Amino acid sequence: MTFEGLYIGSDEAGKGDFFGPLVVAAIAVNDETVDILKTIGVKDSKKLSDTKIDLLASVIRQKIPYDQIVLFPKTYNELYLKFKNLNHLLAWSHAAVIKTLMEKTGARQVLVDQFSQEPLVEHYLKKKGLDFDIKMFPKAESDIAVAGASILARNAFLEGLQALGESIGTSLKKGASAPVQAQAKEILEVHGKELFPSIAKVHFKTYKDLISG
């Protein structure tokens, strides 16, 4: 454990995926709930199958205080235009879920998986007038609270991606690789570019290349 006693772990999913939402999730843990997370096998979501993530997320939501923000592409794209910077949008989202959990649990210690060299989450928490002790470092999913948050975020991302795919009658691919680019081209040919702001993150190079090609 990074902190003694009650603390919050926060993580995100979907920031590198062209299709689907951006999700930020946080959980609050203490010595007792850390033991629960260890018992059920919580670890970094990148090391777990989608099926296992679904099972663990269900248990975490039942037993652990949590909050999450799911920014579907329409909202995400509008916010990106406002912030003009993904790290600021991420930090604002982290601060929002952390604030909710602080108010719900009284936790003041916070651990966030580091995504920027600047203290952006700290900046947005200070703007909310909160008193806190924050730590950020890369690969913070090695901490069980951040790992639990990563599972919730990944689960909500996968569910959001599936829902968006079902809305247009296809199974949307994860990531932003060549198969995603090929799928985006097929969708463009069938639906036109007007659909993309509601299913994809349109500031990605994937979209710029698609419409310029």
C-alpha cells in the first residue's frame, strides 16, 4: 500500500482508443477493503481478460466506494474543444471523481496513475478548494487501489464501446491501429463523416488521415 489507512486510487481507460468513450474511475480503500481486493484477485486491468474484468468490476461496485465518469464521444469531443488538451481534460475528470469520493468517504489521501509531468490533477483539485495529499507516479496500477480503479474504468469503456457498436450494427475495434483505421474507412463509406463525432475521438490522427484521404 502506498498510503496508510483510507485513501483513493484513480485511473482511466479509453484515452488511446479511437472508438468509444473516455472513462475515469476512482475507488476509496482502507485496510479492510484492501484485503477484499487482494482476495478476489485484483491487479492491473491490462493483465486481465475482458471476462475477468467484468466479474471483478461487479464485485468492486458492490463492496467498495467508487465513482466514475464516462465521456461518450459526443461529450468528449465537445470537452476536448473546450480544453484543447487531453491531459487537462483527463486531470479535470480525475479531479471530479476524486472530489465525489472525498465527500462520500472523508478520504484525503489520493493516488493517481501519472499521465503528465505537470501537477494537473492537483491544480484542478485546488480549484475545487479541497484539502488533500496526492501522489502520482507512472505504472501506479501496481498499487491495489489504482488497479481496482483501472478495472472499473476498463469495464465501463468496454461496455460503452459495445453499446456504440450496437447502435450502428457493428462491433467496434479497440485501439488505434491499422485494423481500426480499416474499420473507420468502411464506416466512412457506409455512414459518411457525420457519424464520427458520436462514435470516435475526432482529434485523433486516425480521423484526420481518414477525411483527408
